Amino acid sequence: MQPSPPVPHKHTQELLPQIQSIKHLIEQGRKLNTGVDTIQHGVEGLMYLLTESSKLMISERDFQDSIRVLGFSEELNKLLLQLYLDNRKEIRSILSELAPKLPSYHSLEWRLDVQLASRSLRQQIKPAVTMKLHLNQNEDQTAQVLQTDPSTLVHLIQQLEQALGEMKTNHCRRIARNMK
């Protein structure tokens, strides 16, 4: 008896209910006169196709165009399309559960500190901006204290404004629309 190959994804059975277990793969491999590795790679490829297509929420037409280049028969292409359409919402819900929960913005406190002189330098002007960033994560509030000089803060603001400007381009809008 051959050893069981490792499960490629912990949610395999949720993503593909037709496959009951690894033993089923071994039996199907024997029936088809195909190795377990070939069956496993085929399942992994199918899972990749379905998860990436579901992540991007591609349309039926885009999905058909994507699988047409694989050289499968028209009947198999229709079966793959139906499998995608039947399971894409469930796949998206599983992927959203697996996604990391990132902290979100709550509030910001800031102050400007200016050091006018020190013992060694009588006429020194050294400004610093101190910010306290309050974040929400899993119903918990955390705070991060950041300190920078004004020139670095101005550079950071410019970079963020540039990123916001890029988000208004058609290319970025298309990407953002597909990520939803």
C-alpha cells in the first residue's frame, strides 16, 4: 500500500466536496492507471484555478477564456465553469476567514515639540512631531507612538498623496474593483 500524500490545503474538503479523502484519490489513481502524484498535482492545480478565480471574482467569460488556453475539451471546460460558478461564493467566504485581520484606524493625537537650546548649544532649534496613533484590532484598542522631524513628515505626506493620486488611475481602479 502506498503512503498517503500530504494534503495540499487544509480546506480541501470544503473547497471540493466531491473529493472525500486522500484514499479516494489513491483509488481513482488506480482506476485511471495514474500515479497519486499526478492526481494530487491535478487537484492542486484545480484548487489554484478556483481560488485565484474566486479571489478576483472574474466573470464567466473571463473564466472561460482562462481555461480555454489549457487545451481541455469543450465538455470539460463547461464542467469547470459550472464548478467555478457553484463554488465561488463558498470559496470567497473561506478565503475571507483565512485572511489576516489587520488593525484599523481609530484616532490620532499629535503635538509639536521644539527644543530651543541645550547646555552645550545655546541657540539650537530642533523641532519634532510626536504622534499617538490609536488602532482597533479584534475589538481591542492599541496605541503606537511615533516621532519624526518635520521634513520627514512632509516627505511622508507627499508619498501618501502620490499613492492616493495613483489610486485614481484607471489601472488601479480596475485592480481594486477585482479585489472586492
